[in-house]
Amino acid sequence: MKGFTLIELLAVLVIISVLALITVVSVGPIISSSKDNLESSQKTNIEDAARVYYLKEGTDDITCVDLETLISKGYIESSEVINPKTRETMTGSVLINYSNNQYSYEYQDNTCE
């Protein structure tokens, strides 16, 4: 008789299942880390867009810029404000602070008050 026995086929199936499980377990943290890095990069891009906005249109009374303003004025694309973890549109803002003769820009998840 030619062919494989049921035991041999089950052994191969068990080996393939174990390899698949190891692959899924090891790839999960990599995907999560990539999403964290992408979110951080997006926030940096948003802060950079707020910096350009403030340089071109800012006055001393501007201390916060909403994402809606940055999108509507063309400083950032709406596709660049999708949260990679939730796949929802981000709705935060960027706080603009001035101290020690230097401006700082910090993304926050809530909108300007």
C-alpha cells in the first residue's frame, strides 16, 4: 500500500498547528508596536503642521489649534489623522506654549477650550 497512515497525517497537522501558533503569538506584539510607532509619528506630523500654521497665520493670542482648523486650512490631510489603533478620526488639538524664548507644540487628545 502506498500513502500515509492516519497517525502520520495527524502528526504533520499537529506540527503545522504548533508552528502557526508560534507565528501568531510572535507577530502580535510586532503589529502592536508598529501601531504605537505610527500613532507617535502622526502626532509629530500634526505638531509640525501646527508649527507651520502658527508661523504663517499665528498671532500671540493663539495658544491652541484644533485639527479641524489644520485640515480646513490645508496644513494637514484628513487621511493623516486616522488613529491606527481604533481606525477612527482623531479629534484632538495642539497646545502652543511660549517660554524661555522658545515655542513648544504638544498634541492633546481633547479639543481646544
